[in-house]
Amino acid sequence: MVIKKENHRFVVIIQKEIFEKFKKLAEKEKRSASNLAAKMIEDYVEKQS
């Protein structure tokens, strides 16, 4: 996978149980866990700006 130059990657460490629940939430929305996390962060930042 190639990350465009205007994008940035970072790592978040969470408990395994929480991640498994998060993956299930993402599946319900037909998204990957990383895609859902990115969307949540984008939404949060936009609301705070």
C-alpha cells in the first residue's frame, strides 16, 4: 500500500478487547478498522476547529 505524500500514518495502542469491539463496529459500517478510525479522527478535528 502506498501512502500519498499529503497523508500521515501513526500508531495507536489500545487493549485487545477494545480493538476487537472496534473491528465489529467497523464491520457493521462496512469499513476497515483503520478507515473508521481515520474517519472518527477527521470528524473530531473538524468539530474542534
